[in-house]
Amino acid sequence: MEIKSLEKDENGQARFPGCSNIREYEFLDKLGEGTFGEVYKARSKKDTKIVALKKILMHHEKEGFPITAIREIKLMKALSHPNILQLKEMSIERGKGEGRKKPSMYMVFPYMEHDLSGLLENPAVHFTEPQIKCYLMQLLEGLKFMHANRILHRDMKAANLLISNGGILQIADFGLARPYDDAPPLPGKGGGDSRREYTALVVTRWYRPPELLLQLRKYTTAIDLWGVGCVFGEMFKGKPILAGNSDLNQAELIFNLVGTPTEENMPGWSQLPGCEGVKNFAFKRGNLHAFFKDLNPAAISLLSEFLRLDWRKRINAMDALKHPYFTTHPLPARPGEIPQFADSHELDRKKFRSQRVPMPPVPPPASDTSNGAASPAASEEADQMHQARTEAMDTTQFTGTRNAAGPSHLHKEIRDYPRVHLYQPTRHGMDRNPTELTGEMIVEINSDKVVQHPDQGIWTLMFRITAAMTAGVIAAMIAREIQVDVITAGILHQEGGVAVPASETGVEVRIMMSSDVLT
């Protein structure tokens, strides 16, 4: 059998199929950055095509290549569809010089001029209904393909939908996606049922379905369709329609909009682990029609199907594409008919925000969380986790005075702070399995304000998190707990916790993690 020699790059090094040298690209601009990576606009030196390069940050190389990145790469290489972002190849930046800095890895994608969240924040952009229908149809086509191939996205939101100036929408960011072990959706059967449990730490809070807020573990493809409904409404309103500031407040906003759960509209809800926090909510019929009073009946009908409380009856992507909304006037625009706009990425959004009137601070939850009725802390981690994973935390959402998360009797008020130090002051339990670690955690703010958490506080929660979750996930969890604007973290390779100097925008925290498998 003939053995073919590998192609060589310009430096005479072997070029493996699907993997290039980063020197083959010319960096043009920085598009965004966050705890989980940096994104650049670049030009291929071989064919002059514009691409996006996503640098995979490896905070501690001794842990190996991030499992979340491996899963994302595997899934994106397996999915080929016009409405799913294509992973073109991997590109490596080899270390050079005597120090031989560690190599860096980049994911190479086609360049897309916008993400949907950026377009909605652009004051010069105003969506027409034909344009909304065009985008929604493409989103549903991509999801239909994913779900037919038994893949859950698990982070459906406007910021993860990329749009080209040719009017093409593509689903991106598969960092939380995973294979779905149950049957794919069937016509007229909604999302069906799931036989196995998955982690509840998924979906950014504003797009999180009620069943996840109530701690359902046997969820289905229906969680992605709730996110589609939130995005659908967002395209009409120009901003997120369910912007909760805690899981309890998120549930309250949902139930105000679509009605409180009953055994008729959400069978089994009262048996879910997280139901205790919402059982005392006053009965509401919902005000979806009033909130979207300008929408036509067909649009309201489809939106209602996406935002069904009963995940078993929530419409699936294939049925949504057959909804009369897409055949009623005005008809969907063709992608090529949609006007072109100025590029709208993460860094562009900050510029757009400066052109707008400042928004008032997010109000606190209407329900008192100090009476023990707050939803379980395990589900609280997801929103900041994903905010930090996909983009730098939106500091405009957390300005002014806020309180640390959790019951009010467990913390003092936190006011404006530029620096934060985290450390574990006690060492008891350090010789045991990390999942069994206890001990209070101290948050020191400007050296003169302290927030104390009891033994079952964030440290216990963090040690339940797994090695599959990168340091950025841990950073986001801590950020949620104390509302830090920007935060990074690393994994400690020795026993105990240690405080390290804070940067101007955040703090590096090193902790021990368990090695359980994240599902």
C-alpha cells in the first residue's frame, strides 16, 4: 500500500489534514474576548478569504486540552448544514524561542458580520416582520437538523446566532452542546420524553425554560425551543423579553407572562425539586397577548407554542416550520433581500450602548429570598457560567449597588468595588475527597468588607463541579455568587485554596476540583 507523505507548510513542518499553522492567517481585528477565549477577524494568506479565529484559552496546560472544547470540535465537525456554523479547520500557533511558550490552538470559522444580539443593539437597525420570519425559519431549519441528529444545543440565545450580510443565519457556540440519548422529535409529538438525566447547569438564565428552573433533569430537545421563543419575542421587542436577575425572579417573570404552573398546563411540576420556591406565587393567567399587543394572531399563536409551560407539548422545530405564521402576510423575506448593516460584534455592542440612554438598574426579585423559598443554588450557577463562556460579562447589566447572592441574612451589602480577593481560610477537610470539602468561604472586598458563606455555601458547590468544566466556568460561578464584573480563574494543583493579587478588572482564583464526569 502506498503511503502518501504529508503536505509541508512554509517552514517545512508537516501539515496534517484539517489543521494549519496560524502563520497562514493575517490577523486583522479583535472581535471579542471572554473567559473562555478570544475571537479575531483574519484573512487567509492562501485564498484571501476572511475568517474568524477563536483562540482556545488553556489556563493550566497540565490539565490537558479542555474537554468542553473537544466536545465542541467533535460536534461541529459532525454537523454540516447551511444554518449551522461550519468549523473549517483547527490552526496551531507553535511556541518559539528558547522559552518555547506553550502552543495555542485556534478554531477557524467563516467570518460572519453580526450576531443577532449585536444587530438588535444597533440603533441603526430596525427589523421588519419579513426579516424576522426569514431569520426564524433559518433558525428552525438548523435546529430541526440538529435535533434529528440527536444533538442538544443547550445555550440557545441571540448572542449565539450569527448572521451574514447575505442574510444567512447560523447557529454557533456548541460549547454546551451534547449528544441526546433519546429518540429524536416526531411530527406532532413535541419534544417527547427523556429516559436519562442530564446536568441542570445549562442555558443562560434569560433563555432558560421553566422546567430547568424547577430542576428537571430528564429534559428534552424542548429546552432549545423555549430559547427560540425567547429569541422570537426579542426580535420584536429589540431586547430580551425575560431578563431575570435570579432564578426565582426569572420564574416569576415567566409565570407573569404565560401564567403560573398548574397540573393542567404543566403536569408534574409540583414534584420537581425546585418547585418549593415558586409554590407560594400568586396565581396569574399570563399576559402574553397584552405584552405583544402589536403582533398579529398568527405570530402570537406560534410564540405561545414556543413558550408552553408543558415541555412535552411544546412545539418542535419541524412542526414550527409548518405553522401558518410563515404562510400569512407578510411572507418571509429571502436572505438576499435583507439589507446589509455595519458589523455588529461584541466590541461593537459596547459602542452601540454608549449611543443609548443608560438603562435603570435591574430591579431585585419581587419575592423575598430570605425565607428559605429561593430556588436551589445548584441551578443558579448557569447564567453567569454561560455569560462568561461565550463573551466577556456584560458589565452594563451589573452597575451600581447590588447584594451578594443568597439569603440576605447570610451576607452584608456590597457596594462599588474594583478589586476582590477570594480565599479559603480553613483547612479542615482538605485531606478528604474534594466533593466532601466543607468550610466557610470568605470574600474580601477592598480589605474592609467581608461576605461570609456557611459550610454548605459556594465552596461545597464548586467542588461538585467537575474537571470537564474549565477554569472559566469556575470564574463565572464565583462571579454569580458575588456579582464581580469580570473574573478569571485557574485550577490549583495542590491542596487548599490561595488568594492571589487582583488585576484592575478582576481576580484570579485557584481552587481544587473533583474529577467527576460532566453530563
